Amino acid sequence: VRQGFPEIIFGEGKTAAQIVSIMEAIKSKGDDVLATRVTKEKAKEILKYQPDFIYNETAHILFWKKEQQLPEKSSGYIAIVCAGTSDLRVAEEAAATAEFLGSEVRRIYDVGVAGIHRLLDNAEEIRNATVSVVVAGMEGALPSVVGGLVSRPVIAVPTSIGYGANFQGLSALLAMLNSCASGVSVVNIDNGFGGAYNAVMIDRMAGSEKAED
Amino acid sequence: VRQGFPEIIFGEGKTAAQIVSIMEAIKSKGDDVLATRVTKEKAKEILKYQPDFIYNETAHILFWKKEQQLPEKSSGYIAIVCAGTSDLRVAEEAAATAEFLGSEVRRIYDVGVAGIHRLLDNAEEIRNATVSVVVAGMEGALPSVVGGLVSRPVIAVPTSIGYGANFQGLSALLAMLNSCASGVSVVNIDNGFGGAYNAVMIDRMAGSEKAED
Amino acid sequence: VRQGFPEIIFGEGKTAAQIVSIMEAIKSKGDDVLATRVTKEKAKEILKYQPDFIYNETAHILFWKKEQQLPEKSSGYIAIVCAGTSDLRVAEEAAATAEFLGSEVRRIYDVGVAGIHRLLDNAEEIRNATVSVVVAGMEGALPSVVGGLVSRPVIAVPTSIGYGANFQGLSALLAMLNSCASGVSVVNIDNGFGGAYNAVMIDRMAGSEKAED
Amino acid sequence: VRQGFPEIIFGEGKTAAQIVSIMEAIKSKGDDVLATRVTKEKAKEILKYQPDFIYNETAHILFWKKEQQLPEKSSGYIAIVCAGTSDLRVAEEAAATAEFLGSEVRRIYDVGVAGIHRLLDNAEEIRNATVSVVVAGMEGALPSVVGGLVSRPVIAVPTSIGYGANFQGLSALLAMLNSCASGVSVVNIDNGFGGAYNAVMIDRMAGSEKAED
Amino acid sequence: VRQGFPEIIFGEGKTAAQIVSIMEAIKSKGDDVLATRVTKEKAKEILKYQPDFIYNETAHILFWKKEQQLPEKSSGYIAIVCAGTSDLRVAEEAAATAEFLGSEVRRIYDVGVAGIHRLLDNAEEIRNATVSVVVAGMEGALPSVVGGLVSRPVIAVPTSIGYGANFQGLSALLAMLNSCASGVSVVNIDNGFGGAYNAVMIDRMAGSEKAED
Amino acid sequence: VRQGFPEIIFGEGKTAAQIVSIMEAIKSKGDDVLATRVTKEKAKEILKYQPDFIYNETAHILFWKKEQQLPEKSSGYIAIVCAGTSDLRVAEEAAATAEFLGSEVRRIYDVGVAGIHRLLDNAEEIRNATVSVVVAGMEGALPSVVGGLVSRPVIAVPTSIGYGANFQGLSALLAMLNSCASGVSVVNIDNGFGGAYNAVMIDRMAGSEKAED
Amino acid sequence: VRQGFPEIIFGEGKTAAQIVSIMEAIKSKGDDVLATRVTKEKAKEILKYQPDFIYNETAHILFWKKEQQLPEKSSGYIAIVCAGTSDLRVAEEAAATAEFLGSEVRRIYDVGVAGIHRLLDNAEEIRNATVSVVVAGMEGALPSVVGGLVSRPVIAVPTSIGYGANFQGLSALLAMLNSCASGVSVVNIDNGFGGAYNAVMIDRMAGSEKAED
Amino acid sequence: VRQGFPEIIFGEGKTAAQIVSIMEAIKSKGDDVLATRVTKEKAKEILKYQPDFIYNETAHILFWKKEQQLPEKSSGYIAIVCAGTSDLRVAEEAAATAEFLGSEVRRIYDVGVAGIHRLLDNAEEIRNATVSVVVAGMEGALPSVVGGLVSRPVIAVPTSIGYGANFQGLSALLAMLNSCASGVSVVNIDNGFGGAYNAVMIDRMAGSEKAED
Ligand SMILES: Nc1ncnc2c1ncn2[C@@H]1O[C@H](COP(=O)(O)O)[C@@H](O)[C@H]1O
Ligand SMILES: Nc1ncnc2c1ncn2[C@@H]1O[C@H](COP(=O)(O)O)[C@@H](O)[C@H]1O
Ligand SMILES: Nc1ncnc2c1ncn2[C@@H]1O[C@H](COP(=O)(O)O)[C@@H](O)[C@H]1O
Ligand SMILES: Nc1ncnc2c1ncn2[C@@H]1O[C@H](COP(=O)(O)O)[C@@H](O)[C@H]1O
Ligand SMILES: [Mg+2]
Ligand SMILES: [Mg+2]
Ligand SMILES: [Mg+2]
Ligand SMILES: [Mg+2]
Ligand SMILES: [Mg+2]
Ligand SMILES: [Mg+2]
Ligand SMILES: [Mg+2]
Ligand SMILES: [Mg+2]
């Protein structure tokens, strides 16, 4: 059951027609399929033809799944951590992708570094995750603090949220690549999908491990 | 046995005296200790005082370990992959760190993208690793090709090897962050240590999993 | 017949009226003429007045040619290589330009580095080309792999396809300039035209050579 | 007593002879004088001629002061905060400059973001300072966390400590300029002097305020 | 009265509906609230529902305040300094924010470095401020000149005004970080709010001091 | 005879001992071998042991060749074009490499764009080459002018010669990538070897063509 | 008559209403006035109210002049040099500004470096100018070639014309700053106005000189 | 007498032997000759062989002149303006070059923007120059202030003086290119020679003009 990954489409730069035709081709073979970066407008158009597709508006994600997979009871979970509303789209892209790929997800949002106590209040839940996906824009400091709290891998996702000397996410990207905490690796700016994909790969190993306990 | 990580010192910018004093303090508590970025000159000086320290000249790594830990039989292994002699220092920093942290390592060197068949000849061994650390300078293309061959996580380590439009590793770093293969995450330029640390965290989960089989 | 190059217009930043007036002036002298970077909208407008112009929608290319030049039987061909749909516009700009300039073209699309076996399945056809134009965005790794497979020149065309740390094609450009494969030279980001122009110059020499065999 | 600022010399790029002659000229008028960026070698040479100058080796600072100014009892103090040994030179440049300019300084070193609890253990002392100078290299996250803990101004000093994607302090600089905490302003990379100067200006106002209580 | 800072919302990227709902929630608790980066269009929409909110069109600021706070008689003031009409939006963001936070503000606009005498005519008023917020685009030279005239802190705010080699405010940002005048610290490009926040923190200390005189 | 390329070693970052051992291994199989980026110091050391190696001091190239290959009479030639003494090292790296690989080379040095008539005096010889390698630092304008004069391929090699806003060859690199002349492709900064390699590939095709005439 | 410079308004970012009100205020004092960067749309609107203003559509310049100043017979002239249609807007901004400021202008357009003979055909006219304003985008090579032909000052104006590795004019800007020809100085990207202003200052001196001959 | 410019050698990257041989060849034809960027060490060596050469140690300039040219009485002069000791080398490269080329020079040093009154005290002398060469590092603000004071051309020379966010002169370069003062053009970072060359060209025109008065 756990082997293999369903196909995932990058929706940006594709028309609604292109997205729907790719997704239908996959679905027609009975395979699950997900598209990221699908705007609300495109999704609306597609849902007219394919009302059984599911659209996650915050995540800009559209998918179809054969059957609602129940989270396996004994397995671990992935913590998706971010500071607040501005990074939500990317965090939800990660969360929805990870859930689609079959992992359990715990959302720990609204825990920015400038309010360190809210983060500490959630430290236990993050620490117990098999892996964390930490999403942050601006100064990109959150993965360093989380990395210091946990002893499992942290996948850092810089976002392009910010302005001026943010340079479209460069500030957060560089900060994360220079994290003084060990165990932090980084994916592309705004790449919530990539963060989730890496995390699911890791969680599957850990999940198996835990399942055996 | 597997819990916790021994202390690791960043040797760059520290004198031989500083390194030795930090390492001795840790050793005196009976704890393992490793220092990265220790030049041959500094190592020579230190080894006069502490001949039981072990120096890996290619890796620029100096360490002390209580007892020679035997690789556990049933566990998985980490593949350290790189193109050739110029990236060896960083690849060995990764390999030696991972071994120090208790993981089994398989070195798959001399498999650059411009000679794709040598890489394919080693595909099986890379595919069976729990996680790969892929080290590359110049165009930094290797993690993308490896990522396409395996279905486990790839930790990409860009190196500063190259000249001109390489801009001290920027070309490889950007290439890796933009990898079209899923399952690739990136650490800082020349950060073999960081690549290994992330890989060991993952390998420990997978190792447990395998051990249970 | 083979001497000289017909005139080629850069359509970007020119109005439909400007493009049509330049092209008509050339056509009225009985000369072939081609315009790159002509959007669908502009092309539509122009085709109303000049229905004998031919528009290649994917390539954004509009041209007029005196007579349909048949590919000469014994000559070589140019391989245009790219990873997939996102780089198609640039690859087709190269392909259509090369054909317009009188070279035979073989399109080898959908051969990205993350699926190396599809590329290898086409290795023979690429190897036999007189020259390859390799188009790639994101990590820009394809020219390095192709360069390792062939012993003829590779013209690398980086594209601006990607996001975040792609920086509008910078990642692919730097990767290609740092290619570890010998025999790779590079043109500007998205410059499919330039890639084709260089390739045709080379193919003409090689074509002559082959024709003599 | 508190009015005016003594002269401060930028020692980098000046010879020992130049530094000593400028400092003596000022001293001979009975004025205090301090030079930053004075290497140990230069300092040794200068101290031979001027044994009453005081050299702070960590800070690379050399100064002469008419009389040992006692910290005024009731006034406030400046918190100098940093993560550890690698940023010490810059932190001490700030601390020594602030003390020379007549402010009381509290050093809160070894409180990096990857070990958040050590920082929180010192939160009270930082919170009570009139102003904090927060020195950090690598991901430059410390000012954001400190800024969230205090309600007084934070002067952030990025350092060039790090390697690779650190780009000589750029990562820390951009992070600090993008701090999500309010009340953080930034000076140049490695400019401990500038951080101190701004802090002393502020502390003098606050000091007066407190003195009146 | 002076303790604590009311909540401030970053309006950019938020819909009118989101802004109004956040502001109303705060207002309903009887607390003051201000939103920056609110375009005229959004403000119009919001004011229909909340006609007691006040909109500053130049500053793009919307706020609600319990009672019109009268500037306290004996306290100091903040000088907001800029060159002219192009930097007005950012300067007014600073001025309106500072006034909302309870400080007295003196606007000294139209004093660019290329007309140094107009600046000198206002030197006295700037010198007497407890702190200056100096807003400048293009070459960003104004904070250096002001810093040389005053002996109180200068908060420099670079703006993105300019074109070409301005690189969206980079030229002004770098100039300010490299100011040869002591006592200048810098906030993010276009961050008038941040400039004001820092200035108010400082002015409150100084204000108390003056009040005691 | 013309098939295949002898092995070429990148000497930078390798010790004299490493270079000599690699070269001897190749020579012992009777194969030609060349090393680039060999400093005078290293070459001296190597020549003590291998006096039959030949060292080109300007080019920093060391090689061994079975037999002195005579340029074939009827074949074409490669034009190596540069502005003057400062770019000589790179131009000679190209020239010596091309000769080693069996092509005839014509050196057209001292023809910078600021003295256009010297270039025009050599236009005929450049025009008759099968391919040109144009080496330039600073503003990197030479390939554009040459590209306008010839109708064969131009391989542009930017050099790091210059200072200040040259940014180690970036100005020349960008200029060449943006050449308004058709038929110009670019290799890495200072990569004379790469320029030659591409040129030889092309010249071989053209050479055959000519040989048949 | 020649003393002083009339006022010049930067139209970008100003509304038609703002432009007209500033220009009218100046005109009402009987002074000449010119605005740059005025789009066709804004100009149309303004001309309804002020039909005696003159609009130069290519240059995006709007002005009012008391009386048509006749070029003085004996004076020198400014050569405005550029490659072709894409740089025309900037070249005309320079030409129209210079004429407005009272200098005689000779337009030498369509003389790009890739067609060096067209430039040489005009060498005499450029050489006789008191000063040249050389406008170029892409590789920005024209000022170097012109600088080599003349012995009077060359003001180089880089344009943002190009794409990809042009980076909005950076390639041309860096090329011009690195010109190997002596006597070239540079203004901001697209700053035709600035080029003209500098040239007029110089031409006025030279004009006087010539007038005396 | 005034026509033509003597030859000027760029000494950087040339050995003492190379410099002396080029200079002697020119001298032997009875022509004046100057070399820039000649270090003290190289100069010492050269002066042993050619004691009649003159070395300007601050400017790093070595020259030989047929006869001591007296400044012509009635001509204008060039103002060389800079802030202080750190920019002296570049300012003196400009001053010595201009004098060698036959212009009268007035040095106005130690007039930085942070001490605006010292600059204003010299305004008259700068205003009366035919042209100013303004040298500045760090924030590069001086040309803007000078440009506002004078109505003659200003040649701005950015220097690499500074550290951190100075990025080897980038901050000063960008500031000068974005100067809000009209009549400022810019040469390469540290290019005192280029500043002088442009200024002399202009001064010669103005000088003639004045001479005729
Ligand atoms: N080569 C390396 N690259 C990056 N980080 C390292 C390296 N070696 C050690 N570290 C980390 O540096 C920290 C120790 O720094 P220090 O206290 O300066 O010795 C530890 O967190 C290590 O995990
Ligand atoms: N470490 C430092 N970083 C930045 N500026 C400094 C430093 N030390 C001294 N300065 C400033 O440099 C100026 C003195 O420069 P100088 O005349 O070259 O010695 C004074 O304005 C100081 O305030
Ligand atoms: N100067 C050079 N610049 C770039 N690549 C080179 C140069 N010299 C040799 N190479 C290439 O470097 C590779 C050999 O690298 P290595 O194995 O490190 O000696 C070969 O592919 C050569 O084609
Ligand atoms: N300091 C300098 N910076 C820039 N260009 C210079 C400098 N000194 C001399 N030059 C120019 O360099 C050229 C001579 O270069 P070279 O033949 O290498 O000595 C001449 O065109 C000079 O005008
Ligand atoms: Mg951790
Ligand atoms: Mg994979
Ligand atoms: Mg090849
Ligand atoms: Mg705070
Ligand atoms: Mg001051
Ligand atoms: Mg050509
Ligand atoms: Mg000239
Ligand atoms: Mg002026």
C-alpha cells in the first residue's frame, strides 16, 4: 500500500483545459492524481466538468483520490509549522500534499519567532513528529529555532512573503541555508509541495518503524 | 545506543590550541567528539599532544571515539555519491561524519553526469540506500539524476568547486534548489557535515525499520 | 543555395503594424523573412492582411518563404532536445528557426534528467546529429548529460522556466556555463533563435562534409 | 559630563605609526580617544611607545581614557547579546566601545536561537536593558527573537561569520532587515562600533530618565 | 498611559474584508488599531462599514483611536525628514504611525541633498528632535548629511523610488548601511512604519527625560 | 586520425605530484595528454622528472604528444582573436589547446574594439576561418564586432580581466550573452580550454568539407 | 542667454493633473519647462488643456518654450548615437532634452556594433561633435567603439532593452563602466535626460570656444 | 601643444620589468609617459634604473615628462574633491593624471558629507572649476551634494573603501548612478585615472574658452 507515489502535476503556467485533460487521463487509469498551483478561477472551471475533484482553496491544490484513505492508527505524523496567515498558502500546499500522499499531518500555525512562547507551548507536539516541515518568509528564522527543539529532520521551506530587502524570498532562503541548528535541509522558495514530498518519504520509514514497536 | 548525537566542533577559525582544549574537555567526560575543517597543519600539532585522536586527511576531520563501533549487521546504509576527485573533501566530510555518528556508509565516487553510464552501473547500490547524500560542484546536476533513479530522500550538497560563473558554489546551489526531481533537499555550500547529519537522522529511522524485518 | 541567411525580425516590443510592414518590405524583394516572439494576438491580426504568412503558435514564430525547401537527402540534421512541455516554446523557437534556415531538425522532447532512461533511449539519434540544441530550465542539467553522450557540439539554451531560486533562468544559465562536459557553449536565456542560428552554421559545414561522402 | 562623544578612529587600513600619531595628538589635548580594528600585531607595536594605552584583544580595540569612569549607580544599561564564540570579536567591539563612551554594559553571550532556553533564562536581564545590541552571523535570527521579548529598541549587528550561502554576512544582514519583530534597526555587517554608538545615544536619554526616578 | 503599543496590521496582501474584521475585533475590545499599506480602493470599501475609521490617503494608513490624544506639552518630538514628493508616501507612513503611537511629529519635507541650503535652513529644528526618521530613495544620501548635523539617533528608511541601477531601493539601502555618519541605523526598504516604531520607542525615553527638566 | 579527443587534465587545485602521476599513466599507454592551469612553479618541478613534456608558459599548459603532428595542408583554421596583453593567458590556453587537438590556429591578437581599424585590417583572415574563438575581458564587446564581420560561428570567451564593476568577469560574460550579433555562443569566464574544444569540434567538420574541395 | 537651465520635471509616477499643474506654474512665470517620461495617454489628456505644449511621442517628452530658439550658427553640436529602433525612446529623450536646453543635435541612429561599417561611415560626423551621447542596450558595446574613434567626451547611456541575462540593463551598464576606451563616463540605465544634461553642459563650454575661432 | 594625449600604461598585473620596458620605449621616442597602479615596491625597483622617472607614492603613479609644463596662466582648473584620508589614493590618481595631462588641479580634500560645513566653506572654489572630479567610497553621497552646488559637470568616482554591505564599492557606485543632482556622470570603481581623463577633455574646451576671454 505504502509503495510508490501518485502523480503530481505542477499547475502553474498550464490552462484549465490542460490540467483537466492530464488529470482525467490519470484518473481514467484508476490512479490518484493531484495538481498544485491551481488558482481559484481555474479550479472553478475544472470543477464544472469534474465535480468529484476536490479543491483546497488555501493550498491552491486540486486532487482526485480513489478512496478516502484513513490515517493508519499506529503511525507517526508530520508537523507543518509556520508563523501566521501570510505563509498559509505554502504551508497548506505542504499539508494537503502530505495528506494526499497518505501521511498524517498536524498543523502548528501562528508560532512565529517574535512570539517565542507560543512556539514553546507547541514544542512537545513538534518534537514528537517524525519530521517537521517549517515554512517561513521574511527573516526565515523559524527552522533554526525548531531545529534546536527537535532531534528529527527539519525540512525548511522559505516563502516569498515580505518586501524590500526580502528580494522575493532570498532573505528567508539564505537564512535557512545558514541555519546554525543541525538537521535542517532546504527546498526552493514557496515549494510547499517539495517540503511535503521529502517529509512523506521520511515519515514512511519512521512510520514503519513505529508501527513495529 | 542509537539515541543522541555526540558533540561536533566547527574547526574553521579556531586555533589548534582552542580545538584541542574543547575536544579534551569532552573526551574527559567519556564522550565521543569530532571536529570538522581541521587543516593538516593544525591536526599535526594536535596529534602530538593527543596521539589517540584519529585524523582523516581528505575529510579534514579529527575525532575521538570511545570504542570502535562495529556497523550493525542488519541495518541500512547511506550512499555518498559524487563526481570525482575535486569534490572529494566535501564528500569525505560527509562520509566520515556519518560513520562517526554510527551509520554505515557506501562511497560511490567518480560518477559524474557527463559519464552517465558509470552512474547507472551503480544505480542499484544507490537505490537500496536508505538515503543518499549527493555532493556536486560546477553545474550541480548530479542530485537531479540520482533523485530520478531512487525513491528515497536525497540530501544535496553543493560545493564551491569551479571557477568563473560558478561564483563560489552559487551555480551548484541554485541548480539543486531547482531540481526537477522530487525528494531532493539542500544544505549549505560545502556543508558535507550537514548533509551527513540529516542523512543519519533519516537512516536511524529506516535502520530501525529494516532491523525489524 | 546554402549561402547567406535570410533576415530575421525580433518581434517582441514591436506592434503588429510594425512587424507586418517590415516583413512585407522584405517579401516584396522576393526574400524569405521570419519574425520571432510574435504573440497569438499579433499573429491573428497580421494573418488577416497576409494570409500566406505561416504562424507556428507554439514557437511564437511567423514567417514567409518563397518555396517550400525540401530537406536535402544526404545532409545531416540538428537534434533539438528538451525535457518537456514547459520548455516547448523555446525548443520550438529553435526548431522552427532551424527549419526556416534550411536545416533538417529532429525533435527529441520529453527527455528530462530526472528520467534518464528516456534520454538514453534516444541517445543514438542525438549522437548522430551534426549538432544538438539542448533546451532546459530549472537546474539546467540536460546539456551536461547530452554533452557526455555525444562527440559533436552542444548549444545549450537556458530557459526562464521555474520559480523562486530560479531567478528568471539564472539557475539554468549558470549551470550550463559550468557544465563539466566538454563541447557545450551557451546562448542567452530563452534564446531559442540564437541556439538554432549557431546550430545551422555548424550543420551547414557538416552537411557539406556528409554530402561529399 | 555626559555631553559629546570622544573621537573614535577606524584602525583598518592604517599603519601602527598612523594610528599612534593620531591618537597621541588627541591625547595631548587631554581628550579621550579610541581606535577600532587594531590587530594584535599593530597593538603590540603601539604599546611599546604608549604603555598607558589599553588594548582589548578580543575586541581589537585600543584606547586611552583620562580617568577610569565609574559606572553611575542609578543609570540604565545596554545589553550586548550574541550566540557564541564566533561572533565574539564584533560583540566585544560593541561592548568595549559602549563602555568607553560611558555606558554600563551587560554581556549576554552564548544565547543562540538553536538553544532557545538559554536565551529565555536571560530574558529578564535583556528586558530590563534600556536598549539591546544583538550580534549574529549565519541566519541572523537572534534579533527577531530578542525583539519579541523586549519592548525597548534593538540594534541588530549582522556579522560575516559563516560560509557558502552566507555570502560574507549577506544572509544575516537580509534576515535582520526583514525582521518580523517591531523595534529592530540594523547597522552594517560587522559594525559593532556602530551598534554601540546608536545604543549609547539611546541609553543616555533613558539613563537620564531613570536617574530622575 | 505611555506603556505598551497598540496593535498594528500589515494591510498588504489582505482583502478589505480581512482588514475590517481584524480591526473590528480589536476595536470591540476598546483598543486602538492601525493598518498600514491600505490602498484607497480598500479604504473606501471599509469606510462604508466603519465610517469612524480615519484614512490617511498619502500614508495609505487606516486607523481607529478611542480618543484624540493631545500631544503632551513638555515632551520632545520626532523629526520626519525627506527630500520631496516621491518619498512622501513612506514619510507619511512614518509620520502617521508615530502620531498614532502618541509622539509629536515635525515634518521637514522637501530638503534633498542636491539643495543643501534648504536642509541647513531646517537644521535647528532637526537638531532639537529627540530622534530623526530620515526617508530617502535614489542615492539615499540624506541620512548621512542629517547624521552629521545632529547628535541624536537617526533612523534611516530607504525607499524604492528610482529606476535602473536603483534596483528597487537597493542603492539607497546600501548607501544608508554604509553611512559615514555615526548614529545611523537602518530599517527595510519602504518601511516607514518600522522607522516610526523605533523612533517612538526612543522618543518615549527622551520625552520622559525632558518632562523632568 | 581525426577521431576522438585525447585526455585533458584540469591542473588547478592539483599538486605537481598529482598532475605528473595522472599524465604519466596516460602517456604510458601511448596516449597524448595535456594539462591546463599549470603554474610555472609546478611546471618546473614536473619538468625535472619529465623533460620530454612541453610547457607553454603564457598558456599555463603542459603537454605530451607522441609525434609532432603537421598541420594538414588543405584544412581550414581557427582564428583566436583578442584585444591585447591582458587577455593573453586565456587566448593562449585556447590556442595551445586547439593546436594540441590537431587544428591549425591563427593568432589575431591586439585588436581591441577601442582601436577598430586594427581589427578591420585583420577582417579578411578572421572571415576565412572556419570558426573564431574571441577572448575579451572588461566590456566584452569584441565578439559582437567580430560576429558582425564573419558568417561562421563565434565562440566567445569572457575573461576576468578588469576591476571594480567588472566583478571578476561578470561584465564581459553578460555582454557576450547579450550580443546583438547572431552566431555567438559563450563559455565560462576564463575558459580558454572550452572555447578551443568547441572550436575544434566545428573545425573538424569544416576541415573535412574543405579537404574534399 | 546661455546661462542657467530651465526646470525639468520627471513625469514617471506623476498623474496628468500633477504634471500639468507643475508645468503651468512654471510657464506662468514665463519660464520654459519640460517633462520627461510622459506617456501618450497622459500627454493627450494634458494637451486638451494646454494645446500650446509640444509632445514628442518617441521621446515621451512634453515641453513648453517661450520662443523657438534658433541654433546659433557658429556653435558646435552634440552627436546622439545609437544602434537602432529598440533604443530610440531613450535616444530621443536625450536628443529632445538637449535641443530644449539649446544645443544643436545630430542624430546618428542605426549604427550598431554588429554592423561596424555603418558606424564608420558616420565616424567623421561623430568625431566633429563637441561631445557624444551614446545610447545602447544589450551588450552595451557602442560607447567603447565610439570612444576609440573620437577624442572628445563620450557620455554612455545604458538602456534596459534586452531580455534574459540582460537583467534590465545591467549587462549594458557594467559593459560601459568597464569600457576600455578612455573618455567614457556613464549615467543611469535609460537616463537619456541625464546623458543630454551632461552633454549640454560640455557643449556650452566648447560652443563658446568654437564661437571664438 | 594641447592636442593629443600622451600614452598611459595600466601598471596593475604588469611586472616592474614590463613597466620599465614599455615606458622606456615611449620615452626613447621623446614622448611623455605615465603608468598608474604602480606599487611602491615596483617603483623602487624601476627608479634604480630610471632615476629621472618621478613617483607619486600616494597616487601609485610613475611618470616621465619631457619638460616641466607650467600651468598656463589664464586657463581654468579642475577641482578634485574627496572626503578624507581613505579615498586619497584614488583622488591622487586623478589629480596626478590630470596634472600630467596638462590641466591645473585644485585639491579639495577632507570635505565629507557628514561634515557639510567644511564642504560649504569650499563651495566657491569648487563652483569656479571648469569641471569637478568627486571621489567617494562608502555611501558615495558626495557627488550629489557637489552636483547641487555647481553648474558645471561632475565626474563621480566611486571607491572600494568600506566594508560589509559596501560590497567592494558597489554601494558608492549605485548611489552615484542614482544621483538626484543633474550633471553627474560616473566612471568605474577606483578609476581615478578615468575621472581625470574625462575631466581634462572637458577642461581643455573650457580652458580655450577662458583663454579667449
Ligand atoms: N563543517 C561544518 N559545517 C557546518 N556546521 C558545522 C560543521 N562542523 C560542525 N558544525 C556545527 O557547528 C556547531 C559547533 O560550532 P562551534 O561551537 O563553533 O564549534 C555544531 O552545531 C555543529 O553541529
Ligand atoms: N569599526 C568601525 N566601523 C565603522 N566605523 C567606524 C569604526 N571605527 C570607527 N569608525 C568611524 O570612523 C570614523 C573615523 O574614521 P577615520 O578618520 O578613517 O579614522 C569615525 O566617524 C568613527 O566614528
Ligand atoms: N581550463 C579548463 N577549464 C575547464 N575545464 C577544463 C580545463 N582543463 C581541463 N578541463 C576539463 O576538466 C576535465 C578533467 O578534470 P580533472 O579530472 O579534474 O582533471 C576534463 O573534462 C577537461 O575537459
Ligand atoms: N588606473 C587605470 N584605470 C583604468 N584604465 C587605465 C588606468 N591606467 C591606464 N589605463 C588605460 O589602460 C590602457 C593601457 O593599458 P595597457 O596597454 O594594459 O597598459 C590605456 O587605454 C589607459 O588609458
Ligand atoms: Mg535538531
Ligand atoms: Mg526520487
Ligand atoms: Mg561531448
Ligand atoms: Mg519588541
Ligand atoms: Mg550624528
Ligand atoms: Mg556573424
Ligand atoms: Mg576617445
Ligand atoms: Mg549641478
